[in-house]
Amino acid sequence: MTRQNYIFTSESVSEGHPDKVCDRISDAVLDALIAEEPEARVACETFATTNHVVIGGEVGLADQEKLSKYMESIEQIARDCIKDIGYEQDKFHWNTCKVTNLLHEQSAHIAQGVNASNEKEEGAGDQGIMFGYATDETEQLMPAPIHYAHAVLKRLAEVRKSGQEPTLRPDAKSQLSLRYENGQPVEVTQLVLSTQHRDEDQTSEDIRAIVEPYIREVLPEGWLTDKTEWWVNPTGKFVIGGPDGDAGLTGRKIIVDTYGGAAPHGGGAFSGKDPTKVDRSAAYAARYLAKNVVASGLAKKCTIQLSYAIGISRPLSIYADTYGTGEVDESLIEEAVAKVMDLTPRGIREHLQLNRPIYQRTAAYGHFGREPDADGGFSWEQTDLVEALKKAI
């Protein structure tokens, strides 16, 4: 049985964090290609620094004319992302920053391991291990620290973009330390919020006065107490932010993107990768399976691990851990998840309908714990396997 009484901390970063700017651009590039051709191959990396964005990696379309046309749109895609995030600073402005496009065709040696004449035998795009996790401590079946760290920043982004709080700027980070009793979160012991702001003369106290009402709005009642320690802009001023203050790179926030450290991570980033890359698609499948295990009442917590090899279609292993909370043996869960879902790369993409332009929206505030969208976004958050899992066991 896992510990029941402890303090656990997770952090989040806003859509204006330099790394998240890069994740957003990489996923926007991916969406644009998949919109042109659902089977597009994309491995797109973005680097951002003062007044400069560099985009590189490998892309592939069956129709080369489409690919050439698409390459011409890369610069505008990047500018549109930066504009929507809200950067209009002297040293990082959506309209004036330099955008360098170094994308090129996918390696034929990688493609040969993924392509197959028989679609069901299509191999994984790379080797690796992927983890999915779910817990019943929130309605979203997510760990509470990362869920609410995201919620704080998402709410602040909403009031910034609406003009309700005009002195807030895009770059921000949050961190919550939650105290658990009997395995459930009950109190915020430490709250850290650093947010970029407009005016040099704004103090930490000024910023706290702006953000505190919104933080209280999104956190559960009673979690903030007289004992909660607040650390709002603890270093003082935070006027210079975004890629001008610190360089950004795609894929550097993998713990923020997933479970905030509450579960294992296989090490692979998500953004900029098309769904033939199991780093992304199998991690989504593992979350989908773990969430359905918990939603079905088979366990209060569940981790699912999947492993793959490049060019091999079937998962090499399936592992389940319910941390002593399971109603059935983990081996039965491992057998059941393999029965209810085809875990080949092609099977995952078809089951979750991943060959659609649904990825740009995942680039900030977490890939998990979100509501499924009508157009297929966050399809891995559905709990439609509950009955099938129960029958399989």
C-alpha cells in the first residue's frame, strides 16, 4: 500500500513560457501537415531566443507538391502562434522576430521501419517505454497537484487575454505543494506563482493582489488556509520574460505535460511528433487505458506501461501497477487491456482517431485531464472502455 499521509509538489508553466512557445509552434506545424494529409510524417523541433525562432526536423508527405506549398507557410504558422500567445515585446514580437525554417524530408531509413504493405504490420516509429496513469483523487482522474497547477495558470491566461488584467504578461510558472491525509489532498501548504508583468514599479505584493482572487477561484474550498505560505514573484520584478529572458526548446517540459512527477515517465516528449511516433500515441493510449481502469472501479490508482521497438508492430510488453488499490490482480488487468484495444501503432491511431489536426491545443496546460472535444481532440480522455474492461476480466 502506498503512503497515505504526505506532502507532494507539482509545477506547471504557462503557454508563454519559452519552452511552451516552442511546443506550440511544433504542434501547429504538425496540425497543418496532418490537415493536408492525415498520414503525414512529422518530427518538428523549435528553438526560440531573443527575436529569433528556428524550426527544424523531418517531415514527409506522399504528395510532394503539397509539401512544397506547405513549406512556404511555416513562417506564418510560427508568427500566428506567437501572436495568439500574446508576445509583442521589443525583443520578442510576433511580427518582427526572425523565423528560420530548416525542416527537410524524413529519413528513408526511418521510414522503412514504419511503413508496411500490410497496415496492421506497420511498425512503431521508434523504440521506447511509455507510461499512463490515473488516480481517483480528482474528477478528471488526475493527480491533484499538477491538475490545479495547470488550472491556476490557465485562468490567469484567460483574464490576461480578455483584457481583464492588462498588466499581466504571457510568461508564468506555478507550483503547488499539497498535503494528503488518508491518500486524499486536503490542503495547500506552499503556493508558488511567478508571472511576467508589464510595469517596472509593480511589486510582488501588487502582483499577489492581482492574482490571488483568481487562484482562490480555481482551488477547492478550504485548501488555502492561514498556514498556506504564498510565494508570488519571490525574486521581485519579472518584466523581461519569454524567449527574450530565457531560450526555449520543444520537449523540455515532459513532466509538466504529463503527471507532475506523480507517476513514472518513459522520457519521450510529445510535441511536434506525428502519431506514428509511439512516444506520443502510446503514451496517450496508456493514459486512456489507465483512466478506464480507474473509472471502471478496478483500482483507485493505476499505472500502465507499454514498450515498443522500431519497426515492430506489437507492444513488446504490457505492465500494470495498482499500488495495492486494485480489486483484481494486476496480471488480469494486463490481459484485459490487450483484449479491449489494439495496441499496434496503427490500432492506437485508429481507435483514438489520432490522424487529425488536434495537437496544437495540447501544447500548454497538460496533455491529460482535459475534456474530450467534439472534433476528436483529447480522445484519450474518454472512459468508453469501462464495460469492455469489466467483461474482459
